[in-house]
Amino acid sequence: MGHIIAIANQKGGVGKTTTSVNLGACLVKMQRRVLLIDLDPQANATVGCGLASNEQRHSTYSLLLKECAPDEAVVSSPSGVELVPSEPALAGIQAELTSVEDRDIRLRDALKELSFYDYVLIDCPPSLNVLTINALVAAAGALIPVQCEYYALEGLSGLLETIGRVRKRSNPSLAIEGLVRTMFDGRNSLSNEVSDQLQKHFGEKVFRTVIPRNVRLAEAPSYGKPVIDYDKACIGAQAYLALAGELVSRSQANSVHQTAGALNVPAANNQASSSPHQ
């Protein structure tokens, strides 16, 4: 099973979809196999990948209703990211799954049949509903985009409480993958103050990479392209490449620590000492 990451924040407009589309495309440039799950009924990630949401045979809606096999819902995008697209009908999924006992684990079960990806990124809607719960139950980690503005920390509280509940009830291994500072303007004193607060509260959980405000990054979705394919030289593209590199490095480090823990040996360079007298 690949590394499954829910990209979530209950607050809208913080860069969840931008991060999902562009991080996925940059991981593909690094020769990783990436599946993007569009769980937002607005289907912005689907459109941002160059696909029309109303032209797809299957979607996350039909996947969660078990109207298709998981592999039947996957389509290819021009950027190389494979995608389970969304559609507006997904907005009604909560009502349709209300009386279903396994409503919170349907995405997790579906992803068990899609185990050949290195990374699975889940673009969550800006709410803590059954869709976000499905993403958190299925994921190994939650990646949280945070806009450096006044209410940034307050907006995190609901999500962190939900992550805690999911850990207790359904997914004890769910971790906070990290927080990504988005739409950052270093000339703005408030942006710097909020960035400092995030680092104070969350320490190493805050990614070093900062995603800046960038016109080319904002333009790319209207062309149905991730920014790396739209203008690879712009600062937005370079920032998401750096974020992808940092994510891969963290994943590899965690894998080393887990393996070392299982073997009961230190994760650092562990070389057996030798003596010339042996």
C-alpha cells in the first residue's frame, strides 16, 4: 500500500486543491506513481488536472456508493497523475450514506484494491463531513494547508479535534503529516507573525517549504494544468517541487525509523564496531 495522505482543512480558500494538484504533479516529475482522489463536490481538482467533471463515466460518488469497481473509477490526466474525479452529485452523499453501517470506511476499503501507487493524495472538501471522515480513516497522515492570516490557528482546532476522534475510533495510526504555509507574503508582517506562531505551536510538523502568493500559480487551473506544466520556472512551481522533495524525504526517514524499530536497532548509521584484536 502506498502512502495515503488526506489534504484537509475545514476552512475554505487555504490552498487544499492547489496543493493536491500541484504536489501530485511534482511527485510524478520525481518518478513517483500518484493517485489523486477528488473528494470535493466542487470538482476543482478534477478540472485543475485538465478533465471535465461531467464527462467522466465514474467518480468518487459512484465509488463510495459501490456502483463501480475501484479501478473502474480511475482515469489518467495529462500531467501523469491518475485521478478518481469528482462530480456535483457528491454533495448529496451524506444523506445517501446516513443509514449505511460502513459509511466511514468505504474509501479505505476501496483503496485496498489500488495498492500499486507510491502516493495517494485525497483532496478533501472544506467541511468536516462524511467525506472528510472517509479520507482521515483511509489515510496514514493528514497534510494541512494553512493560509498565514489572522484566523489560521483558530481554524485548525476543529480539524485537530476530528483527527483525535478518528484516531480513537477508527484509525489509531493516523498522524499529522505536516502543516504547509500557503499564499505566503513575506512583506506582510501578519504573514510572518502567523508563520512564527505555527512554528511555535507545531515545531517540526511545519514543512520548511513555504508556498508563496504567485500569479502563475493562480492562473494555471484555468488552463487545466498544474503549475509545473504551465510555467515550471515560476516561484510557485519551484515551491511545490521543493515541497514534494521534502515530503519524499520525510516519508523515507519515517520508513527507516519504522524498519529500525521493528528490528530493534537504531535508525541512524548503525555499524558494528570492530577491534583489530578480534
